Amino acid sequence: MALSEFSIIDRFFHRGIREGGVVKLGVGDDCALLNIPAGYELAVTTDTMVENVHFLADADPASLGYKILAVNLSDLAAMGAKPVAVTMALTLPSGDERWLSEFARGFFELADRYSIDLIGGDTTSGGLSLTVQAMGLLPAGGALKRSTARQGDLIYLTGRLGDAGLGLKVVLGRYSGSVAGETLERFHRPSPRIEAGLIIRGYASACIDISDGLASDLGHILEMSRVGASVVWENLPFSRSVQCYVGATSDWQMPLCSGEDYELCFTVNPGKREAMERVLTEQGIAFSRIGVIEGTSGLYLERSGRKERLKLKGFEHFG
Ligand code: ADP
Ligand code: MG
């Protein structure tokens, strides 16, 4: 059945707010109200996904609901913020009840896992476009930024690299080799590394999430921190599926320049290495040490003992 604007909001998005949190007023009025506790800052970010740019028309709505929230939470994780609330702007070609119910199911599966309130939004008709704005709390002055990496810092990554890029190739029918279901899942339902972000906030000097590929995103840290880096190929964390892909195609650039892994790439002063690695290990968070920040500009890759400058580009709209 096709639903109207207000029945869509009422049916799927007007839920109560959690008591005792920072949200004082949620969906239903002209604005939502937040009460930021003393000594905290609000981190705010927004991301959009558009049909035929970020996903195909036949994409599973539950995965879309999950992913549009996940990519926003990933930005909060990259700053070390704890997510508390989100708003959502939906543009829909129709009020398709089944599609909306699946979309909401995927969205709230992830929102409920992190006790996040949906506190408002906008619902309009048009070509399918999904926008979420996410808000998180940070102790004042405690945010992890891109601009504060220092020469000698060690470079780390959570999780694995290239699974989402390989998943996209499979979805587009551009790779027919065998790919594990787990690897494909990384494209459809990336995990925002919120727990990792909260831990490394106490240790890291800089951080970014990998949305456009390691080369491009680590490149942002290097530019904004006015430093360079070298990364060791043999230390990069690849799944079995990505290893097979690289072996079969010789396309070693794919895991370095494909986006959407939503892992955290962060830098740490060597003096904090041991303590941080211990806590991450205790908390069961997968991480790899992949390289080091250098004083002169440029991103270098050491591969089979040879070091060469990387000039790979990540995804760019209008690029
Ligand atoms: P206004 O006309 O004042 O902008 P709307 O009529 O668009 O308000 O929305 C009514 C209420 O529903 C508002 O509180 C708004 O934040 C909320 N809302 C609208 N769309 C969504 C959505 N997709 N998800 C969550 N809340 C929504
Ligand atoms: Mg409106």
C-alpha cells in the first residue's frame, strides 16, 4: 500500500525517546531539543546516499537503512564521539509500505544497538535519496582530528581493507571469483567502529574513517597535518577473499583506493603504543600497525622491499 507523508512518519519514524539521556524533545515538533551536559561538546556530521550513485534501485531496503546510519556513525567514531541522536531526511519516489518497513527495520537494528534516538527529519517525494545527520558527545577538547599527526607516529588500521571494494565489484558483476559472504556483508552492512573510536581517543594523535579508500583518506591526514607517511604492504590486513582477488587479477591498488570499508585509520605516538595495543586487544578489537608518519610530504608504499610513492585517487563525486 502507498502511504502519505504523515502516515509514513507516524508508522515508521515516530518512536519515543530514551529517558534520562541528552534528548529532551524528539520527533513531533518543529525542532528537537538536546541538553548537552557540562564539560561536553556535540560532534555533528551528515552523509547522503543517492540511488544510482551510492546504490542500485534494487538494493535491499533493510541494508540501506542500516548503511545510511552506519556511514554517519563511522564519522562520529573517527572523532572519538559517542553517538546519541540522529535526524533523517528521506526523499522517496512513493510511500511503499513494504520498502519502508524493511528500511526502518535495518535502520533501527543499528540505532537500538547503540541506544541512539531518531529525533526528527523531513519526508519528501522525489528520486530516492537518504540523508542522516548524526550527533555525538565528546569531552570538551577531546576530539580526534585529522590535523594533529606528528612525525614518528605509528599508523594503525582497525579491521580489514578492501572487503567493501571487492563486494562492490561483485554487486556490479565485475568479478566472478569466489568471495566469502562475510566479505560481501562488509559492503552491504559496514560496522561503524564506535567502540574502537572511544578507546583510541585516549591514545591516538589523529584519526579518519576510510570512506574513500586508504590512499585518499590517509592522504587527508597527511595534508592536514603537513607530514608524509610510509605504509608497508605486507602489514596491510586483507581477508582471504581480497588476497585471492589480488592474486588472480594483480590489481593490488584495489584495496588501497576502493572506498566504503569504514575502518578507522589512526596515528599514535610510539610511547603510547604498548598501552593502547593492550587495551584494544583486551576489548577484542582487531587492529594492524601498517606504517609510520614521516617528516617529508608524500605517501609511500613499501612492497616486497621496494619503496615507491603512491599516487592513487579515491572516489570523488564530479571527479
Ligand atoms: P515541519 O513542516 O515543521 O518541517 P514536518 O511536517 O516535516 O515538520 O515533520 C513533522 C515532524 O516529523 C517533525 O518533528 C520532523 O522532525 C519529523 N520528521 C519528518 N520526517 C521524518 C523522518 N523521516 N524521520 C524522523 N522524523 C521525521
Ligand atoms: Mg517538512
